[in-house]
Amino acid sequence: MGGILTSDSRANSDRDLTFTSADFRRVRDMVYRHVGISLSEAKFDMAYSRLARRVRAMGEKRFSAYLDAFATDEGHPEWQFFINALTTNLTAFFREAHHFDLLNQDYCQRLDTEPYRVWCAAVSSGEEAYSVAITLADSRSRGSSRFEILASDIDTQVLGVAAQGVYTLERVAQMNPTQLRAHFQKGGGGNAGKVRIKRELREAIRFVQLNLIADSWPEIGGFDAVFCRNVLIYFDLRTQTQILARLAQHIKSNGLLFLGHSENIQHLSHDFTPVGQTTYRRVA
């Protein structure tokens, strides 16, 4: 038996589920309305592959029936599975290493008695937040002040992974051996081939779910540095501008904003001035 055929030109006979252009338009509208992510027309196949498991889990053969089950019910639990499936989680320890050099410099120059506060606004599976923690912990051992880290994401599944702080040896293979010994524990028995971030650093990070386009954010306070890397590229210009304005409200005067390698905000916001490669400082 072949797949279910439709008159839609993009229906594929080797698929077992019906996914039409109209279904894709609904998916695009729903994910944009809920989390502000703007899916391009080129993401048709990606949307099918990522959502197909959820459609089957709901016992449906057609995407239209799956979407009908929760689209108009804002409190339906399927929304979280839907969003988790469509968000992209690509990260690594000390990715774009120049950012951590700048973070270290800024941290060492601060003389405040208050803790140095960092927010990772799209933390994914946690590597970024732990890279921040390692950077600051190594500096603190030389006399710098205390620090606090907030790590947020829209995807609850990756937040659970991040909070555990467990990674395969392959994920840390490129890290500094000194940092590995200082901040990770090797697993044994059933955890052989894995490492875990030591408890002190895990407890320095607070993991929370946060939707950047939600009408209101939790009370998170102000930050000396914010990592919001490779996030803005998933939003349209209007949403990017709105997010930047809200981020500015939570970054202290002269605080740092770190963005992804392909993100440039000079034409979107007057709240920040460039100070390095994809790094901006909050205008005083």
C-alpha cells in the first residue's frame, strides 16, 4: 500500500500521512501566533517530519484532524508538544568562543557588590548556560564577584535535558582538559561514556520556561549580560524589534547583548551599540 494521495502537488506517495499546503499554512499560522516563529515556505518537509510522530500518537492519518484537535483550545496540552517539535535546538559548548572571552573581560572589570547576572534566553539543551557558568567560575577563583545565571527556553523537553547536565563524551571532546577535570564528573556503570556538570555549577543556574513573545514575562530582573544567539533569525522584523525592546528593559546600563553570527540589529534598535563581533552594549 502506498501513502495517502491528495490533489495537493506537494503530497508525496511515500508518506503515510496526509499533509497539504493548507495544513502547512495552518501550522505556520499557529506557530507564529503562539511563539512568533516565522516558518518559510521551504520548511514544508521539515514541518511534516517533525510533527508526523505527534499526528500518529494522536491516532490520526491527516494533519488537518490533528490540528483540529487543539488549534482553538489555548489550554490544550498538545500545544507544548507541537511547539517542542517545531523549535530548532542547535548548540555546543563554547560555541562562538569570542563571546566567552568578552564575557570574562566584562565580568572581571565589574566591581559591584551585587552578583553578576547573566541570562541565556534560548538555552536549548544547556551547553551555552554551562559554558557561561564555567567561564565565570574560573574567573571567580581569581577573586571576581558572585554570579547568577538564568536559563530559559520555550521547549520544555530540552529544558529537562539541560537541568540534568548530562552529556556524552563526544559533546565535550573539544573542551579544555583542565575545565573538563574541574567541572565535570565521569559516569560509570550504566552512565559510562557520559559526563555530568558538577553540582555547584548546576545549582548556580535557574532553568525556566519562557516565551519571548508572551504578553508578559516572569519577574526576572536586570542582567549584566544576555545571550540571545541565533534566536532572532526565526522571527519576522516586527517581532525582532519588539523582542529587542523588551530585552533592553532587562539589560543594565552598559550591559552586554550577545547575538548569533548572522544577526545584525543596528537597523532595528537604538538601545544598543556594537562593541565586538555580534556583541552589543546597552546604551547608557
